[in-house]
Amino acid sequence: METKMKKLTPDLMVADVTESIRFYVDILGFSLDLVVPENERIIEEELQADRKYAYAAVHRDEAFVMFMRQDEYRKG
């Protein structure tokens, strides 16, 4: 029996999570699912102007993309 993949969600390492979200949402038509502020263990559902983010997830239809700030990944 062949196993088929139903979904693939890339996790992209980016320099700026907020700018990546803005591009995907404003230009490509994705919707924001969640953001995680740097140095916090909380999940938010929208961007706040005064925050920097370490991680985020967006989607459009059945396409999902996650972003992780490069320096956060290197801390790993």
C-alpha cells in the first residue's frame, strides 16, 4: 500500500519574521495563524506594533508556511 502525503508545511529561516508575514499576507494573500514574540512562551493571533517576533505561521487555502527568525534557530 502506497502512503500519500496530504500536507507539507515548510519552516523557513528568515531575518525578520514581521516583514515575512507582511509579504505573505499583503502580497501573496496568506492569512496569519499565529505569532510568538521573542523571549516569550506565548502565542498571539495578530501582530503588535511594539513587538519583535521569533516565530510565526501563515496559511492560504491548504498551503501552510512557518517562519523562524534565523538567530532563534541558531540558539536551538
